[in-house]
Amino acid sequence: MSHKDIPSVCMVIDASIARAAGSLESTHPTGTRCRQFLQTVRGVCHRMAWNAAIKQEWDKHQSQFARTWLVSMFNLGKLRSVPDEPSEEFRDTIREHAPDAGAREAMLKDAHLAEAAMAGDSRVAALDETVRGHFGRLSPAFPTLCQIVWVNPVREGESCIDWLKAGADPEPHRLLQSLPPS
């Protein structure tokens, strides 16, 4: 299948991946997986959701490799602008349903990722498994979260590269709603 046969999706890519993406010489597993993830996003013609909140995090945390990758994505027209407006309904749901102050703080800190995904193609790539679990447990209280696909390119068994190459479909086991309760 050529890349032209694969539908392009727009995904939120957290700055945690930008920070961890290693140089071409890097052999560390985390840096290598993050770098390969970014290269595959670009190579398969997927797009990256982009707004002021995401830009601010990327500006603060990106590696040299990620900086170069981001410029190439910009030059190829693969950054897709998504609204940068906090959803008060979503944030109120977090405040009301978070199991504790730590979970509430973590979800509010990364709420912009879920909000950008909801405004785009409902896909997030990030390294933070803790906040992924919090959002998964919150999904019954905020049904729009149920349809967000959340992947971690360094998590064993996640097979993100194959998933990207196959079109980044919303496979049921990748949806936030599929996460087991804690």
C-alpha cells in the first residue's frame, strides 16, 4: 500500500515526545522510538495539531531533532491549526470527578491535549501514562473523551509505528474508554 492510499489524520503530539526524540545517532530506546514515531508521522503524511498551547510546550521542551522535524512539518504544510480555547465544561468535569488533588492537577495541566484532540481527529500521542489513565477513568463522565485515541510510542506492545503506517485508525484498545479502572 502506498502512503497515498493511507488517510491522513491530524494528531496532537505532546512535548514529552519532542523532548525525548533523540538524534539520528542516538541509540537509547526512548529517544529512538520517539524519533521514529515523528519520522513516521511525517513520512506517512499525517498532520500535527497546532495551537498556541502546544507551541508553547514545544518551544520549551523540544530536542534538536524535534526542532528540525517541526520545521520540516511546517514547510510541508503538515501543521494543522486547531482551536486554542479551553472548554469550561471539560475542565469543570475534571474538577468535579477527579479522584484526588494530584489527578485533578495532572489533568488540568494536560487538558489542552485532550481539548486539541477533540477539536481535531481525536488522536493524542504522549509519554505520560499516568494522565492517560486519569483521562481514561474520567471518560464515562465526559463522553467525548471516550472517542480519543491515546498512544505512547515508547510503551511496550503499543506498536505505534505499524499503527501510523496502517492509517492510525481508532482501534478499540487504544481508546481512552478502553482503559481498565484503577
